[in-house]
Amino acid sequence: MRQEDPVATSAPVETAAMRRAIELAARGLGHTSPNPVVGCVVLDSAGRTAGEGWHQRAGGPHAEVHALQAAGERARGGTAVVTLEPCNHTGRTGPCAQALIDAGVARVVYAVSDPNPSATGGALTLAEAGIDVEGGLLADEAAAGNEAWLTSVLRGRPFVLWKYAATLDGRIAAADGTSRWISSPESRADVHRLRAAADAVIVGSGTARADDPQLGARVSGLADDAVSQPLRVVVDSSASAVKAGARVLDGTAPTLIAVAEDADAAHLEGLAPLVRLPRAPQGRGLSIPALLQALQARDVRSVLLEGGPTLAGAFLAAGAVDKVVGYLAPVLLGAGPSVVGDVGITTLTQALRLDVTDTDRLGPDLRITATVSHPATAGTLPRPVTARATKGSASALRPEEN
């Protein structure tokens, strides 16, 4: 069966419902890892909203289940609009594809195909049951909202967002080392929002020594126990930066200290969990790929990199940065450490060029958000399924190659 154009076949009410589902999915950021964020809107047979839901926490009911429960009998003969292809496996919860079938929906519209081999196939299961299925509606928007989880599946490592604050001339501190505060209160509050949405926040030994950061997340208007705290990771190759009494060891959030395999870290035993990693091939610092693999194994799917210029340079050189958020303050210093250290770039033709996706004013500061393009060999999403199906016609449902 030919894969139809989802933009052409979706009704305006379904497009509006998908935008709402994307908004709902975002409510799960910081709470669902290692699962994706997902939103769902159920429309009744007349196209009116009957129920809404989102995946609220890992191990809890999925978005479709919440939305179906809210819709009740109004779901029968209606349409489920969901940001991710309904899952087709039984884990801590049952398969969402079967829940939709049992609810009697007549049509399912989803945005992004599920690339997880253990969960994919929901669209075909739905079509085999006689349900109309359409995939790909607002796929780019939905994928952007699920960028961390999709990166972890397709690239086999956590999504990395590098955040920095700097003056207009690219300095992160003055010549004497003072840096509090270059950025505005509004920018610093925004950083706490990024922390709350991340599974882990990473700093290096230089930042640990100079700033003694606490690295917790505090979000205005929310009680501390309502804010998801990230894993605090200190990259301390020689095991010399973190000392007893450091704020990162205050017990308010989990902490992990990454040290070299040959480092003497006896004094850190009992203070925080350690992970021993190989050194980088050049012998300076730790292997960034090994660090990310260790975090992936701990169910970390998104990382907020807050390290200084050396660690930022190491991540960039390793091709391990997916997004950059820069807070630029209207300040000039003329001297002092720059935003990023050596990345191995020696000529302009080697420059890492980014795609700016957003610019905002935060108080006096300018926040710039940009994404990094990676080689296509990193993996791509499965093609969406669109089918006007009759029961048992699975062989005709796979989209043909264009």
C-alpha cells in the first residue's frame, strides 16, 4: 500500500489535537526516563475532545491509557491522536496498541514511528485489527520534544545539551577568575529549568574546584519535592577535585564521580558512587564515549553539560554535543577564560557550524539555542505507516518505497 501524505489526509481537528498532544507530552520531561515523553488526545466519533493524557512517570500508565480512561465510552468509534507510535510490547505496563483495540477506536494518528526494536510494530497491529492508521503527522515537532529519548535509541548514548553563560566577547570569567554573576537572574532560573528536565548534569574538575557547585534544580513556583533532581556527575580524572564537605555531596540528589582507571580514589570511598573509566586516547581527561556509555547503562537518557572550557572542548571534539544553549550577557571583559577550549579545529573550513533554532531575551541577556547536525549513519527513524486497513491484511500495510 502506498504511503500517503499525512498532511494531506489529516483533518484540521486532528492536526490541532496533535499539537495539543505534543504540549501534553512535554509535561513528562524530567519524570519519564528511561522512557519517552508521550502525549495523547482521544477524539469522539464527532471529532470532539473526549480525553487527554500523557506519560507521567516511568513505570506508570502510558499516555494512551490515561487518555482512554478519561474518554470512557466516548472513545468507541473515535480517533486516538498520539505523539509516538503506540507500543506493541508488555513491559511494566501492557501494550498500548491492544488497549486502543479494546477501547474500540476506529482510527489512530501518530507522529513519530517507534525506533525501539522491542516496542515497534504497534501501527501494524492496529491496522490488522481493522483500525485506520496514519503516521507522520507533525513528526518533526513531536521528534523535537522527544529528542533525548530518540537520540539514546538511535545513537546508543544519552542526548547532550551543552549550556554556557558568557559575555558578548565570549568570556566566562574575568582575568582574576571572578564569574558571579555574568548572567542575569532570569538566565540562572532558566538553567534550573534545564536541570529539572535532564537526567544528569555534568561538570569537570575545574568547575568543581573553582565554584563548589551544588548542581541541584530549583524551579520557581514548585516545591522542592515536586522537582525532579538530576544525577550530579563530576568528571574528576585524578580524583583530586571533590573533597569531603563539597556541596555536590550534600545528599539532596544522587551524585556520581567519574575517575580514571588508574586514579587513587581511596579517599572518595563512601562519599559517593565512583565509576572508573579509561583515559582519552590523547592521555588528557577521560574518554567521553566511555563516560556516556556508563551513563546510558545507568538509564541516563539526557545530559546537561555545565562544564568549563576544557570539558566542553572534549565533548565537542568527541562529537558528543547535540544541542547548545548559550546565555549571552551585555558585558565586555576583554580578557579571561573563553567559552570553549581546544576542539582540534585549526582552520575555518573545519568549523562546527550549528543551526540556530531559537533566540529569546531573558532579562538583559540573550539566549541562543542551536542544534548540531550529526552524520546520517547515526540511525534514522522507521518510516511511518499509513493504512486504510481491513482485518487481517497486514501484508498490504507496510509502506512502499518511494
